[in-house]
Amino acid sequence: MKIKWIAFLLMAACNLTVTAQKPLTLEELLGGGKNYWQIQPENKYTTWWGETALETTPEEVKELVSGKTLVTVEQINEWVGKKVARNGHNLIFPYPEKSLVLVNSPQERMLVDFEQKKVEWKQSIPQQAQHQDWNAESRHLAYTVLGNLYVQTSEDKTLQISKDGSTDGTDNIVYGRSVHRDEFGIRKGIFWSPDGKKLAFYRMDQSMVPSYPQVDITSRISTTYTDHYPMAGETSHQVKVGIYDVEQEKTVWVELVGGPEDYHTNLSWAPDGKTLYIFELNRAQNDMRLVAYDTETGKFMKQLLQETSQKYVEPQHGLDFLPWDETKAIMQTQRDGYNHLYVLDVNTGNLTQLTKGNWVVQELVGFNQKQKSVLYMSNESDPRQKCLYSIVVKSGKKTALSVMDGVHSASPNYLGTAVIDRYSSPTVPRNIDLISTAKGKSQNILTAADSWVANGFNIPEITSGSIKAADGTTDLYYRMVKPIGFDPNKKYPTVVYVYGGPHAHNVQASWHWGLRGWEAYMAQKGYLLFILDNRGSEWRGLEFEQATWHQLGQVEMQDQMQGVAYLKSLPYVDAGRLGVHGWSFGGFMTTSLICNYPDVFKVGVAGGPVIDWKYYEVMYGERYMGTPQNNPEGYAKTSLLNKAGNLKGRLQVIHGYNDPTCVPQHALSFIRACADAGTQPDLFFYPGAGHNMSGRDQIHLHERITRYFEDFLK
Amino acid sequence: MKIKWIAFLLMAACNLTVTAQKPLTLEELLGGGKNYWQIQPENKYTTWWGETALETTPEEVKELVSGKTLVTVEQINEWVGKKVARNGHNLIFPYPEKSLVLVNSPQERMLVDFEQKKVEWKQSIPQQAQHQDWNAESRHLAYTVLGNLYVQTSEDKTLQISKDGSTDGTDNIVYGRSVHRDEFGIRKGIFWSPDGKKLAFYRMDQSMVPSYPQVDITSRISTTYTDHYPMAGETSHQVKVGIYDVEQEKTVWVELVGGPEDYHTNLSWAPDGKTLYIFELNRAQNDMRLVAYDTETGKFMKQLLQETSQKYVEPQHGLDFLPWDETKAIMQTQRDGYNHLYVLDVNTGNLTQLTKGNWVVQELVGFNQKQKSVLYMSNESDPRQKCLYSIVVKSGKKTALSVMDGVHSASPNYLGTAVIDRYSSPTVPRNIDLISTAKGKSQNILTAADSWVANGFNIPEITSGSIKAADGTTDLYYRMVKPIGFDPNKKYPTVVYVYGGPHAHNVQASWHWGLRGWEAYMAQKGYLLFILDNRGSEWRGLEFEQATWHQLGQVEMQDQMQGVAYLKSLPYVDAGRLGVHGWSFGGFMTTSLICNYPDVFKVGVAGGPVIDWKYYEVMYGERYMGTPQNNPEGYAKTSLLNKAGNLKGRLQVIHGYNDPTCVPQHALSFIRACADAGTQPDLFFYPGAGHNMSGRDQIHLHERITRYFEDFLK
């Protein structure tokens, strides 16, 4: 077992001249807490204007390095003649070479010239406009109202793209919104061409998808509202792609190839606006094609490439064209087993691998146009890290740009010549550097003090290390949080916190190793916490991720039990007092673990759990589980309805009563199955809440979770 | 304090030569239990043929006294030539002077002559026929299919009474079913005239009543089914009464007087079939009129009498005409403060009081036609009893007919000359006597042995007594169950079980003082149980009942706190470990008590609770609470949404997830209010269950309730 970093935060705290150590309360530890924001590490808010890095404050925008004021909120409002700007953080500088600031009020959008001190241009914003997408080139605004799609032109003319009708623009057929339930990297339904003169958009027909009846208890007599929810193996929605020409006020429909329930993902415009690329995937999700369509006619041009798999192919990124070569784009794929960058020649379909190794590219940050390099984040230094690199496209010359190990995020300027780089590391809560991406030279902007130490809080010891997975070879990383006042000669009740599902990880080299506030709270109450990223989680490559295919939870449990074996090997872990807690996929894992290992786990709290994958949605569910029809054994094996009778310990299931992601049918079916089997889980609902609790409910929820362990594990 | 009876059942058990004492399990104690029926006291099933008392068994029917076989199931099937009769318990002898037995199979109804040994008559039963009501005189059958009403004539012809249409006979407009949500003594919607040639029926238009969305989680994707649920102060349904003439195949509609939302209750046919009497009540429930209608024309004939009240008038019984005088009927009313029998002259409207006293008539059993007396049950001997009396109409001469004190039920023969009288008393689990109602002579049929004692079960000491209500004068009766192995020098955790609502009582002089099985279970686990019938409950007269008017729960709580004061005066009650549990109105009381007296009750389990009366139905709700519009203070004061922040102890709310009586909006609104107020109740739902748990869910539920007290009160 290797332990690379150990964050003796408790010792660090002791070294300071802080005498009385205060307990951290949930009000401090959680986002919904009253004191949460007060004790966050110091921060600076930043943005770019051309190559000038800026700092924003509620009152003004100034140059980040010199501190010289660029423009103030008060000035803008004075020049405009009314109060349109409210907060410096919301100001945007869209044009590198123009002294224009974009100001949005609920009623209008305007460009204010802060050198000429006057309004250069403005546009009204229609009432109820949602999903606003403004193109800086054309200054057209696209937006939706309910199921309809509109454009407000730069000349302030309103154009309706969707037809009004008995079906179009209703809840049954919606325009301009995200489709396929936000899977495959899809986050929106409006895609402007580079010049902002054409608009690609989604049209989703979900009239054939049954509505899940969500109950609103706040009406005088409860009412239901419907949410078209396609469940695994059942009829799915059907998506089309339209291209609207603003000048001609005309839509052409893309003549999509493939089946009616195929996924049309990661729409990407060619730089010249003549071609639209779509990563198309069959419903079975094992056959992906990158297809080019003519944006004038909507007609099929060619298929550039195809990826198939025995398990699944999952497109998640569009094409990012090289700013200096319109014939080439960066494409991300896991085809060699790890997510890497490739250069795609869109004329030939040739793909040239740019990055390579047993690690993953986590993010394409941008391009240094001068150096003709790509800026990206990867974890090549350590699976738990996310650091910035540049790679010159032609030569493949790679440069590590991050000053320090940790988990970084970077915002480049428009040329990519510099980035504002933010990170935290196990001992550094926040750091901001300004980095030149060509030279790698950096200038420190902020290194925040440890605000927990400074506030004199009682901070647990948090460490990270690795153990072997159940396959005997794969390294799995964990975080361990020791109880406050830890004494290695005592035995502590121990709680495994788990997520374990795809596209997520819990252990990373950020502040406190990614500690969740509740873990510190529990450590104060005398618990040891253990968090392990099992196979199936992200940042570790395709084989690691796909080990769970068609039997979600099975391999994950085996790995978590390796964690339990490790815990049992520690003299200070009380193996008779093991608990488990998780939310969503972690709720599924929690329920799976306590029902499959009833003699190991004494107490569990499962939040928003999947109980049977047949109640989960088509897109995510079928990728990992196939359908109930073609993988009946997998569904049967993983269904917790079939395990309800095994429950021995205490399990509380907590669910948002209006959860649109993991519908309440999961929790309700489980407690019905338990009642039928004669076992006794506990249950709680948060009426009005969705898949996660927000605001004050977070505090209530974590009081509740804590109380359950205090009642039955202590 | 008076303690009239003390049932030293424990001592009784010790006196037997039973050595090892077995614990009673929930499987023995509850109706859904596997062994429940096995350990019930011995029983005999009885019925009448004319003046001959009969005993039925699964195989045959025999004379009760002589034991001589009248007819066997096998004989009937042999004579019919197929297996139509399945169980002797289901055989009926409708004609005192004919040797005919009525046999019902799912497909047909037949009269078999058991002297002639042949089928005398038969009629087919249409598929899906519900609410079947067969008239022995005409042999016509009335029934419903979904919202429609039909008659199957004695000649086996099918007649449809409701019209088919877009509204009639649908869920919106239903025929022939019970209306006004079964309040006001209404249990059905079909009323044959005495000669069976005309049929009075209800037609309910509930299209204007919002539907409560009940969720069925057993479908592939959850679905809702609707239940038109009129909430207090909101729009109610509208009821009409039709009279169908079978010979003429024609309906006349009764030209009801009063408002469209009035209640039309207790339909009563005159013996000659020419008049229909309806007890009509305004929606405010403070103005009742007894109205006569012409059954030929449907026209209003006259108003016989009117009762009004500052609080409410609640008709619950129809007219029972004297068999020997068609101009007079027995009417029950609480107009003198107690429910008593009156003789109504239907020609003059004159009302002559027949029974009188500070006690209530609990049931009109029948008439002794020879003696011209009325047979009734009352609690004139003790408020906790129900005993049989006869009173001669002319002379008022009263005779007590019950052989023993206790809680009786009686089934008279057609002339009322004798009854089969069943009772239990605190020490007698079941007794059956055959009693001559003229002479009072009785013959013992069965005195069952104590099956708990005989089985060697560990039985707690159960006593009953009285304390003063919070008004300082009214006697309230309680039942106390002491823990098994009771030691007066120890201190015991104590659970108050409560219902407390109108039309119910918990303490009565039946076996074990009305002990509920769960109480014995808890006594075995070392708890003391205390059950008190507060003001507002039944059998005690109008003032007692109406003390709670417009502020349900308030006076009830005051009385329950008198019970708590009494408990605290007992050296063996641990006042620091008081719990409370109840269901329905008792769930409301439980939640009210723990939220209003957070320092008194440490643990509560509230089943199917009313949380705010605005979510309860119009009929029951407005009788006791008025409307949210006209009694806002009462609604505010009693709403537990306003008390959610007071919760300190442990409260588990348990609700049938498909409860059509007290809809889930109650429990869900309460937990939402608690989450908002920062308090932490617990919750459980039984998906698919209604207002009460049935079958195996009963076992699961009571394990659950018990565990909660074991977790937090022990």
C-alpha cells in the first residue's frame, strides 16, 4: 500500500497559536448552513478582457495584476441612465479589441462602451425567456418559452422557430432544450453557428413516453405534474435536429440517419458554418458514428468514423476545431482504453493520437493559438490529481503548466496565451496563479490561508492511500478521516461513505483530500470515516469503468468489501460497528451492501437510491445495464427488491419526494418489498425536494443522517 | 375513583394447572397473524329459519337446540346437480313458512326446496355485479357495475336504470352506491320497497369535486388513480334520489327540497310503499328535516319534523315502522341529550319518547310482534356495557333480557319472540344464549373456555376504572394493562394508547375490557398500557360528545392529560418514560399530544393521522370543525402544521400510502413542516395500503410500532 501524501491537518492546527478549539457545526460545514460562506477560504473572482486578466467585485471590474479600475457598476448605470448593472461579477467583456461590456438586466441586454461612456447597442429580453443563448458575433439571442423556441434578432425583432400547434411547443414536443436527459455530455438544445447567423436546435417528441406522476402537496388538494420519464427497456423519446437560418427565417431539418430512438449528441459546427457534425449513437449504445451534414440542405454528407464496442461507446465531447486549421479538430475518445486527445482530419476522417498513456485527459481547456498547442487537464501525475498541460500539436511537445500538484481548473484568455489557474491541494484550500502557457511562467495571485485553522476549528486528521481492488491488481484510492482526539488504542465506530457509480470520484488531491463537510462533523462525534473509489468510477480508464457493465453494484461491492477488509485489519476500527452511507448511486450501493452483507454492516443510510434499474431511465440505465429484456439476469441480480428479505441491520432510506432523476417509485417499491418480506427499513421523504436536498434541507438531512448513526451505531 | 370490576386474569391463569407459560406472539394476537384463528375462543355460527334457531357449519345446517340436521351442503348440490353451495355458513332461509334455502354462487342465485329436494327458482348473476341487493318478496336483484345501476328481475331479465352516457355511470356520476362518504349511517345506495317492486337509489354527481391523486406504484411506471375527495370548505358532491318502478321500467326523481349540497340520509320506505321518508340535512349540518315524498310522483308531501342545533344535528338511523301499526315508526334522536327511542306518528308528526335516562340506546334490535315491544341495546347498567332490553310500546314496561353484564349482540327471529344473544365480559371470552324475549327465559348454548388460559399463555393483569375529566365532574373510563410479572415497587415505561374521536370508544366490558392484542404484546415486553375514553367519544350522550366542537383535539387532550396526571400519581409508572400511540383520530391525538406536551411524552407513534382538518373531508370534517372559512381560529389552533416546531421527543408517523380516508397529504405536509421548522419526526409508508393495514401488514406494522418504543422508550 502506498501512501503518497499525508495531511496532518490536526498537527498543522496545533502548531498555530490557537488555544480553544471550536467544533465545526453543520451550519459551517454545509452549503445550506448559516455560516458556511463566512468561513470559506479567501477568494478572488476573475474574468478576461482580451489578454487582460480582470478581477471582479460586486462594485467594479479591475485589472487583476495592477489593480487598476476598468469600470464600475455605478459608472455603467450612470452612462446608461438607469440601474441595469447590479453586480460586477456579472459583467462580461465579449470583444478582445473593443471596449464593450455586456450588461444583462431581466428586461434588456446591452453593450456599453466604457471608453466612450455610452450604450453602443441594446436588445430587449422577452418575458419568460429561458435557456437564453446570445451570440456575440451576430448579437442574436435564442431562447425558449415553455416548449417553444424563438430568436430575438440583433435588431430586436422576435422570430418564432417552433410552430404553435396542438403538439409542437407543448410538454409533448419541446424545442431548444437539452435532450436525452442530459446524458452524453448534452447540456443544452441551442447551438449557434460560429458567425451566429444560423441556429442548430433540438426538437424532442416525448408524447410516446409515459409520464411519471409527481405529486405536489402544496396545492389545496394535492395535484400531480407530469414528467415524461422513459424507463429502461420501455419506449423512449425521439429527437430531431433543425437548422434555422435567421436571415431567411427558415428551418431545414437534418436528415438524420439511424433509428428513431438514436442519440444525437455533441453537435459541432464547422468553423465556416457549412457543416454540422453529430456524434450519433444507436439506442443500444454500442455503435457510434460521427456524421457530417450540410447545413444549407440538412442532407447527409458523410460518415467520418465509427466506434463500436462489446459493451458501450459513450460520446461526451464535440469536435474542437484547431483555431489555426479549419480542416482539423480535436476529438476525445476512450478508444485506446483511456480518454485521450486525437487530431481528426475532417476531410479524410484520419485520426492521429495526440496524448497517450495509462491516465486520462479530464478536460480540454483551450488552445494557445500562438504556440499552436492544446491546453488540457490530465491526471498523468497521479490518478487523484487534475493538472494543466500544454501539448504542441505538430511536435507533440508536452509541458506541465501547473505550479503545484492538486486539483486545478483553468480559464484561458481568447488566444490561450495565458490562463488563470485555480487549485486546491490537501493542505492548500485555494490558490490562484496567472500562468503564461507558452513560457510556463506564473505569477501568484492568491494563496488563501486555511480558514478552518484560522477560525480555530477542531479539524480531524485526513489521509489518503490505496489498497488493491478485488481483482488483486488494481489500485483503489481511499480517504480516511480519523475521529477528533484519535487514540490508536481505542476502537471506533466506522462509517463507509460511498458513491461508486460512473462519472464520479470521491477521493482527489484537493483540499482535505476532497473531504465532505459531514465527514468532519462525524469525526467530531467520534466516528472514523472511510471513502473508497471502487472500480466503475471515473478518471481511471475504460477497463476500470466498464468492469461493472451489465451488473451494476456487483464489482463495486467486491471492491468496497476490500476496503472493509482493510478497515478490519486496523486495530482502531471496531468491526462490530460498521455503518455505510451514500446518495443516489451511493444510495444504491448502501442498500446493496447492507442487504448483501447483512452481517457486516450494522447501520446504513441510503439517500435517493436506485432500487431496481428497471425504474431508472433509458439513457444512463441501458448504457450500463442493457434492458430488462436483454439482460434479465443482470436486472434480477442487482435488484434490491429481491434482497429486501436479507435486511438485518438498521437501514434508513431517504428520498426527495419529487425526485425527477431517481423517481420515488424506487424507495416506495423497496419498502413495500421489505414489508412483504418481513424486514424493517426506515424511511424519510423530503416533500418538494428533488434528487438532492438544497438550502436548509441539507442541514436537516445531515442532522437526520447523523442521528441515525448516533442512535444505532454508537 | 370507582373500580367496579377487576379482572385478575393473571390470577385466573395461575389457578389453572398450566405449568409453562408461553408468550403471546403477534402471530397469535393480531388478525393478520398465522395463529390468530387457532387460538380464538370456541364459537358457534347461528342463523334463523322462522322461529327455529339454527347452527351452521361448513358442511351443514342443523337445529341449534336439538342438533337435528336440516340440510347439508352435499344434499343441496346433489339436488341441484352441480356444486353451487360451498359452505353451510353462507346458507340463508328467507321464508319463515317455506322450506326454501337461498344459495348463491358467483354465477347464480337459487332457492332450493329442502323438503321437495329440488330447485324452486333461480336467477343468473351478471358478471362484475357489485353491491348486490336481493329482495326476498319480489326476488328481484339490484346491483351496480362501475357507476351504473341495474335490476335483474325475478324472471331473469336485465334492466338498466342509469342511462349510459358521457357522464352518467362514469366515475363522475355514479348510481346505486353509498354517498356522502358513508357518514350519517349511510352504507349503501340501493333501497328496495317492502314488496320489492320499487327501488329507491342514490345518484351522486361528483364531477365538480377535485380528485386526490393516489399513486399506484405497482405499475411498470407509477400511475395515478383518482378519488373525488371533497375537502372541508371546498366544493362538495351533489346527490339525487330516484325511484325506479320495475314493472313500468320507469324512474321518477324525488323532488328534493333544500340546497344542492344537502345530505339526503336514512331513506325509509313506508310499509305500504307509497311514501319515502328522507332525513335531510343542510351542508352546515345544523338543520335537519324529516321529509315525506310520494313514491309515485317523486313529489314533496310534507315535512314531518325539524331539528336544529347551535352545533350540529346528526341523523344516523332511519324510521323503523311498528310491525303492528303502519302509522307509527320508531325514530332515534339525541334531542334530549342522549340517543333514545321515540314513537313517531307519521300522520301527525307527533313524537312520543319511549326510552329516557342519562344513558344511550346503542342499537334497535327488533320488535317482538306478539308482545308489541321493542328490543334494544343500551348501556343503562354501566356506560361500558351493551345489554339487551325490551320495552312494551303501549305501557312502557321495560325488561332486562341479558343474562349477564357485558357487551352483547343479539339476532332476533322474524317475529322477535326470541333472540340468539352473544356476549363477552371481562372474564368470559364468548357466551351464546337463546332467549325468549317475552318471558326472558334463556337457554345456554355455549360458554367458551378462556382460550388464552387454556393455551397456557402469559396474560397480563387488565383492569378498568374511572377518573374525572378536565371539567372536574365527568367520569371517564380507562383500561390499564400491567406489565407481565408486575412488581409494584418497580417503575415501568408507560404507553398511552388513544383514539379519542367521535363514534368510537376503547374501554368496554367485553373480554379483557376490550384489550387490543398489541397491548398484551407490549405488556409482555415490560410496558404498562393506559387507555382512556376522553370526552368526544361515544356512548356518553350529546354534551360529552359535543364538548369538542369546532376545536377537535383540545378538550380531548385536556382529558388525556388528566389520565397522565393519574398515571404520574402511581408509584409504578415511570413519568420520565411516557409514550403515546394511536391511529387515525388517534394518530391526530398522538401528534397533538407530543407536539403540545413535548416535555411529557418522550415517544409517539402516530398512524394515519389527521394533521390539518382542512385536508379532511367535508362530511365528517365540517360537522365537528365547520369550514376553514367560518372557523379559521379552530383550524389554526388544531393544525399540527403549526405545532411541527414544538416536537422534541421521538415521533414516528405511519401512513397507508394509498389511504383514501385520511389522504397522504396529511403526513407529507407534516414532515415538510417539520423539516422547515428544523424538527425530526420519523416516517413510514405502507404502499398499497389504505387507512388501516390488513393481513400480514398488521404484523409488520405492530413489530414496527413495538420496535420504536423499544428503541426510544425502554
